[in-house]
Amino acid sequence: MIVIIAVAVLVLVVIAAFFAGGFGPQVNTIGAQAALTKGCNTWKVRSASCDTSILDSIRVSGYDPTGKESASGGAKLLYACNVLGYSTSADCATACGCPSSGQSTGP
């Protein structure tokens, strides 16, 4: 009888932990590819000319590759670029659909 109660309690604890987020990835985090897309969109809004000098200031909310909550609003776009293999600002700009030079495409 005690074994049945112990198993039932254990099952309830596991179910509660699952719904509390004890297992699996955090619900509020996004992956590197999604962070790249979101960060690129943010960057293009802030700099229509694809100015690479501000790339390092772009933070992606919801992107937390370290698993630690950040008060700064998420990891940087350049970090997501590096994770995906884009090692320079020019590579990151190209991945975002901007000219690799980071220069303005307009007149």
C-alpha cells in the first residue's frame, strides 16, 4: 500500500515539474537562427543603410544562449552571427541581406 502511494506521489511530482518547466528548453528562449532573423530586422529598422558600426549594439530579446536570464534584454546579434558561423560584421551583414561592405545602398 505504501509503495502505491509513493509511486503516485512521484508521478505527480514529475508531472508538476514538467509543467513548471523543469524539463526541456525554456519556453521564452529562441534559437540562434530565429535570433538572427529578429536581430537583422531590428538592425534594418535602426539603420536603413546597413551601418555595421551599430551591429554590436543590437540585442535580441528572447535570445539567451547561456541559459542565464539577462537584464540587458537578450544576447547580441553578433553573438548569434558567430554561433551560426558568420565571424565578421561583414559576414553578419551579408547574412542579414545587406551589402557586405556595410555601406549605404541608397544615393
